[in-house]
Amino acid sequence: MNNIQFNDIEAQRQQRYLTSTQRRNSNQTKEGVVVNSLIKDNANTADCNLNDTYDSLVISKNLKMPDKLYEKNISGEKSLLPISAIAVGVMGGITALTAFISKNISNNQNIDELKKLPDLTRNCALNEETHQALYHMIKCTNKKTILAGTGVLALTAMAFMGKTFLEGFRDVWVKKREADIQKNLQEKLIAIETQSFSGKIQIIRSMMSEKAEEFSKYISNDHEPILTNFGKKVRGEISFKSKKREHDNINNNNVNYFLIGAATFASIVGLGFAALKNLTKGKAGIETNIKATKDSIDKIIKAATPETFERDRQTLSKLFDWINASDAEIKDALFNLKGSPEEKKEFMEYILTKLKTSTTKVDSAVGGDGTPKPTFYSHVDDYRAFFYNYLLDTKNPYFKQLFFGITGLTAVGYSGKLAGEAIKDVQVKKINADTELNLQQRLVSTELRNFKAKKDASIQPLMKEFYKQVDNGKPKEELKVMADNILFEIKNGAPFVYS
């Protein structure tokens, strides 16, 4: 390499210091050498042709390019249409939503009071213990709330740092084990890759041995030329049976798709009839339950007394609502109710109004009194809540035991969960590595068959050309040139062993 660089530098130096005349003479000398060597000598040859080149490189005459080379599949530009459709669709949806809101404003003025939605109190849930502690520190600033809140915040920070450390330790341990697993996998894959490599070498040597023995029949002086009847003698020639099989497979797949579709459609229809039948059975059961409920209503009405009036009113209201009774059915059922006409009228109006009302108020213990203002409540499911309670009253032994017990259980449970997940991840990676190793081992034979098939596809056209020239009576010397180049192609041509 250094000599080459030196010669290049020397040549550059010589060219740099040549005069114009010297450079012109030097170029003319080089042109003369090239012309005399490559043009004039060849021009004086009595028979100038490429016959030797055709034989040496096994070049076929009048061989067309594959039709696929000239296929042009040009599709229109459609990639922007989905983006445009989404943008227009979203804006159209927003426009429709604003129109709906505008229409709803005017409709609200004409809705019956019994159908309107109730007022809703905004319930702000303090489910995080830190939020609850901070709320009490702000609402009631005293020694206990500040001490308890500060303790909860400190415990939260300690828990967060401990969680971060354990998760980091787990990730590092899993990563190291994964590295060991990958190292072992790569070590074991060497043997498998060696099998594939040696198999390809063996395929090449076997093909060279087979073809060399075959060529010897037409090239060796010990044998007379054999007419091959071109097109029937080529070994390994691609048969049309495979194409026919492929066509049959496509037809079979189409039949299978049709059968699957027909079976699916039949299943849908059958399940639909079964669903309708089930609904019919369910309807009969509903009618039976409604009849039984009506009988219960009649019994309650007959047994009603002024003392049970309030209780009966609640029960009858639920039963009428359950069977979705009409106004006529309610009036007919309550006609036999004991009591004064005023009480019966008031009770009937109460039932009809309650059934026509679309909404009901939520219990004040859960949702407030309905005033549209914010309210706060706390529902904490957190181990830190017991620490907060303990700090509020450290003299209560139960608070102390609950804190240490539940906090310890939470810590052990979380640590066990991390350890279990880490072991699970490592075991899964081990099993996946074994599966990958097994797959690569099974793929060796597939890779060798693939390599052999591609080698055959590369050599078969050359073999066809060789037998064609045998049928045409080409001399053995020229056939030997073709055979040598076919064997060279088998050894060094694509697909390559190292690929």
C-alpha cells in the first residue's frame, strides 16, 4: 500500500513539473500504445467475433429480459386523503356539537319539570392520603394535624425512594441475567451456524461433483457424443407440476374460504334464531313475573290499613315502577284501596307523579343536598392513612398495631411482587432463548433447502444452454469451456455461502 501511494505521488510530481510540450508528447505516446495494442491489433485479426466469450461465459443468444422487469405499478397519490378526511371529520363533528348545544338551549325551556335533570353537587374526593393530610393541615392548623401531615409526607418520600431503589435493583439484575442468557445463546448458535455453513459447502461440492460427472459424458474422448433431445434431458429442470400444485392449492384455498364463509353465515343465522327463541322464552318468564307482581299488589291493597299507609305507599310505588304500569292499571288497582277519597286521591297522585318523574335525588350522605357547589369527602385506601391516624393519637395501641401491621404487609407484598416479576422475566427470557435456539436448529434444514433451490435456479438456465449446444454439435473443446464456467458458477456464484 505504501509503494502504491509512493508511485501515485511520484506520478503526480512528474506531471506537475512537465512542460506543455512534454505533457503533449507524453499523452500522444500513451494514445499510440493504446491504439496499437487494442484497436489495430484486433483490427488485423482475420476472424473477429465473440464466440469464445459466448462459450466462456455461457451466454445464450436471443434471451429476453423477464416480463416483470417492465411492469409499472403506479398508484395515485392517496396518502393525504385519510389525513384530510380526519381533519374535515373532526371539524364537522365540532360544528355538529355546537349546533346540538345551541338547539339544546332552546329545548330546555320547553321541558316539563318532571323530566328535567336534577341539580348536582360537585363532590371532590380526597382518595390520596397526602391530599387528605394536606387538606386537614390547611383547614385546621394545629399541632396534631401539622405533625400528622408532616409524618405522612415524610413516609411518602421514604416509600418513593425505597420503591425507586427496589425497581432499579430489579431492572439491573434482570438486565445482567439477560446479558448472560444472550451470551449463552450466541455461544450455542455458533454450532448451529457452523452446521448451516458446512451444509452449504457440502451442497456446492456435491453439485460440482454431480455436474462434472455429467459433463464428462459429453467432453471426455472416451465417450461418444450423446444426443440429448433438448428440453427433456436437463437434470433438475423446473417442472410444471409445482405450478399445477400451486394452482390447485389456490383453488383449494378459495373453496376453503367459501366454506368458511358459508359456515360463518350459517352460524350467525342459527345463533340469531337461538337468540330470538331465548328472548321469546324470556318474554314468557317476564309475563309470569308481572302477573305474580300484580297479585302481590292486590294482596297489599286488600291488607292495607291506616297504620301501614306510609309503608304500603313506598312498597306499591316500587312494584308499580317495576312492572311499568300504565295510568289506567294504577287507577284500577288503587280503586279498592281502603281510606278516605282524599287520601286515595293524594296517594294516586303521589304514585303517578313518582312514576312519571325521570330522575330522583341522590342520598345526601353520598352526594350532598344537591346544591351546585363543591363539597369534599375522603375515602382513603392507603397504608399511610393508618400512619396518619397513629400520629393523631399515639396513645391508642390499636392505631400503632394497625400501622405497623398493614405497612409491613404492604412492604412485604410489594417486595415479593418485584421479586416474583424479576424471576418471571428472567425465566421467560431463558425459555425464549431456548425456543430461539430450537427454532434456529430446525431452520438449518430449511435454509439448506432454500440454498439448494436457489443454486438450482441459477444453474438450470446454464445447463439448458449447455445441452442445447450439445444438440447443435458444438466441439468438445468449446463444450469444455462452457462446462468449466458452469462449475465455476456453482462454486462462486449466487447465492453465496456467507450470505
